[in-house]
Amino acid sequence: MNIIKFRQASFDLLTDFLVNINKENKDTLDSLSKCSGCFKNANVMEYIFHITRALDLDPQVGYHATELLQRFMTTHLTKQLTIPSPQGASGIQPISVEDSVLDSLKTKFPDIVFSCVQLASKMSLHVNVIDNNTAIRFLHSLGYTATKKTLLDSELLVLKGLDYKLAVTNPLIYVEILLEVLVHNEPSIPIERTYGLCQQVLQFVVLERATIFDSLLMVTIRSKQPTTEQRELFVTVTEDCMLLGVSVIAVALYIFHISQWEKVVGELSNITGISRRSIIDFAHVTLLHIVDSSSL
């Protein structure tokens, strides 16, 4: 398990980290597709988290795998759905191109998800790499048919789909960097304990993503009946990792260090340029869902 060591990075290094993740976040938001976020639903995330727990992988691997999966599936589906049908075939096709592509993915999808986890584990210096024997045993234990060839084919499919670009920043990295910068500015914050709580809050938000963002959308537009256009525009909020990162930290510190909460929210706003109102709204919505879930 990866043990994060805080308070060791210099101010200049922290500044570079912050500039880099801010740029990556903006670039991502500027190039969103209609598929953005579609493969971050609760079932997929539960499956990925189950894999990481069962194979004793660091949580970082799960979040990294999620980003790889989202990017791969977006690229793959976009490519498949824009391939023109063979000339003269349109009149004899029993199903649409979309249905055909989705049907072909049904059997491959568990392998694709696992390949993303496997690739993410290979990118980490702090965890054991999942070898094919372990992978096959695990997939068989879940009732999936898998061979070394199918796993290799799946891994190559993902690698090619991502153009071999596996270095992506995931939400947990945003939390870690923002927390490091925050504690540099506010040394009194008990960072190690706060980080542990941040991990729990982040996982909760990821698993309850749909309901939390639905609630946040209604708070933002002050209406319980968002239009289709409002939902489409709100995708830039659901995919904003910087907003997610500061809000997760705000929730954790509300629970753990409430006496300093307003000061911390102000500092997070200064660090990121995200308004206090946006951070507070996201934090309050998340806290309400945490309370509701704990009372069930």
C-alpha cells in the first residue's frame, strides 16, 4: 500500500504541481465529449474498487483505471460509431450501427475494465503489478471466461485506443496536491488524518456521483426541473476535478476540523480560483447525502 508522505515538497515544486494539474483540468474541460462521465457510474466504480480491494492494490490504481477507462471508451466508441457502413449494406443490416457496436462490447467490457486496472497498476511505483495468472484466477472467480490471449488482446486494444498515453491525473492526485498546498499555507491542519478522511469522502462522492451532481445542479439553477440544455452545460461541473478535489477536502475538514472550516474554504478558493460559493454548495450537498446515507 502506498504511504503518502506530506510536508516534504518545496514551495516551488508545489507551485509547479498546482500549475500542471490546473492546466490539465482546463484542457480536459475544453475538450469534453458527449460520452464524458458515462463510464463512471456506480456499477463500474464498484467493480473497479472491488478489483483493487481483492488484489490489495492502492486506491490510486482504481482512480487511475477509471480515467483510463473513460478516455478509452470515449475514443473507442467515437471511432466505431463514425466508421461508415459498407456500401450497399444499409438496407440489409438487421440492427443499427450503434446497437452493433454496443453488443460487441458487452462481452469485452469486463476484460476492458480489468485491463485498465492492470495498466494502472503497471504505472504505479508503489504497488504490485497484476500478472496474467493472477488476473485469470480473479476473473474466473467472478465467473468470467478469460485466457492469457483474451487478456493480452484486451490490453493491446486499450493501449492502442489510448495511443499508448497512460499518464493521466486522477481525482485522488488532485486531492493530494491540493491538500499538500493547503497544509503548506495552513500548517496547523492535521494533514495525515485529514487525508484518510478525504479518501473516504472521495469514494463516497464517486459512488454517489449521479445523485450528488443532480442535487448540486438543482441547487445551482435553483430549480428541481433542469432542462436538457442545463444538464448538458453542467457536464463541465461534473468533470471538473479541481472543483471535486477542493470540495472533498472541504467536506473532510467540515467533519474533522469544523472550527477552521470557513478559513479553510477561503484558502482553497485562493489556491484554485474557485469561488467560495461553489465550494460551499458542493460541500453542503455532499454532507447532506452523507447524513442521509448514514440514517438508512
